[in-house]
Amino acid sequence: MIAGPNRDRVRNWLESLPIIVRTIFVLRAVAGLTTQETIDQLKAHGGPAASAWTPDALRELFRQGLCSLASHVLQEAR
């Protein structure tokens, strides 16, 4: 889907997400990182504010990204 004929629609959807949801979604769904690996990356590259990430907080934002994608796909199917 990302490399196929719907690439532009997926890219536009990704760009519509808040930056943190987009970052988490890409690290988890595209790069295949685990929750803990994603937290480690955020902490390593996110500055002082990133030190407070918890697995539950990260999972919630990833879930929001998945729900947004599902909603987008359903709208496109109409």
C-alpha cells in the first residue's frame, strides 16, 4: 500500500496525523519496532520531554493511529 498505487493517499493520511502519532505509527507499523524499542528511540532522540514515555501511553497513541487508518480506509471505500 505504501509503495503501490495508493502511495499518495497513504502519505497524505500520514501527514494529517499529529507528529507524535505519526512518529509512533511509523516506528511501530512500518519499521516494526516493539513498544519498548519505540520508547527507547523516542527517549534517545526526543529530548528531555521524551523521558516520561510509558508503554501504556505509547500503546494508546499507536491505537489512535490505527483507528485513524481504519477510518481513512473505510472513507476511501465509499
